[in-house]
Amino acid sequence: DFRDSDLPVPLGTFCTPTDVRSVTKSVEEWKETGTQAFKKNQWFLAAIAFSEGLKHDPANHALVLNRIECYLRIGWFNSALSEARRSLTFDSLPPELRFKAIGRAARACYGMGEYDEAIKFAEMIPGVEDLAKIVRDCRDRKREQTEGKFDWDKLCRLSLSQESPYRPDIANYTGPVEVQPSKKLGGHRGVFVTRDVKAGELLVSQTCILSLSDLMACRSSQNLS
């Protein structure tokens, strides 16, 4: 394994040891090592390999953008956004890499729930479908976030169609409720509505960690040894 022995692997990050004797130290070889790890969904190891390459060539924009993509896959959105913003400050950044940096900055903002900021980035380059989709998704998430309007039928269909657990792409919503202390509860805090509500009105929706249908559970149990 070419990782630093003291460097922890994030929980939930898939990686397997690599023969250290096969790992070389030139920039191009570190890039190739990272690329091969990335293709195997070993995003944490890929990020380390690209970082090793950057130690030899700190101005290598391609390696920086590759590492940003790894951060996005891992879910390190703050780190991805910070590096994307920094990349965009360099006049030496080629147009094709500038486009990638903008797209990855938009995705990082989206992952953080900063939908207005994601839209700003995505609209920097009009006429690109991938970026236009980010704008549409951001507007959907904002509507969910502010109005509590979710497409429950679509979410149910998606959940039932998945063959493995997945995390629904929806925003959090907090309706007419608040947490406050209660004399009736001996000063302990509780959740209370802030106005009259109708039967069936959505009060709170929190994005789940993952969704697992009965069909998935059945398939998983059949694969157990």
C-alpha cells in the first residue's frame, strides 16, 4: 500500500492495498497510478496518488482537477470547492480545464446544499447540458427546501428500482415547527408547531443516509453465504 501508514482511510471509502514495489515516483507515473485507482473506484487512493504527483509539480492543473474529482466522489465537498476556486484564479489554466473547474465547483456547491452558489457557477458557461442540469436540479432542491414540495411517487419508484442501497437526491425541509423548552416537560426541549397545521401537512423532511427497499433486502439475503 503506497499510503502513509499513519494516514487513516475514511469510513465507507473503498480501497485495497497496492504493491509498493510497483509504485514509481515521477509525475506521470503518479498520475497513471491515480488514474488506475480511480477506474477501480478507489477514490481515496487516487487522491493520494495525485497529491504525490503534485509534490513534484505543484502547478500541474490536470492533477489538481483530478484530485478535485476524487474529493467529489468521496463527498469532501468543502475541499473540492476550495481547490476549484483556487484553480480558477490561475491565468495559466487552459480553457478546457477552466470548464472542468467550473463544473466541479458547481457540483461541490450542490453537494454542500449551497444551491444559489451552484447556480452561479453553472451559469458561467451557458448552453452546456451538464451545467444546465445542475441548474434545474438546484431549483428543484430549493423548491423542496423552501416549500416542502417533493415528488414522492418518483422517489418511491427510484427506491424500488435500485439494486443496491442509494441516497436519494433531495433537500432537507423544515416546516412550521421549532424546538423549544417546555414547562410541561419539566424544562426539557420538545418539537412544537408554530401555527395551526392541516392534517397531512408535511412538517419536517430530512435526507436519509441511504434507502433500502424490501426488494434490495431480499436480493442481499440471497447473496449471503
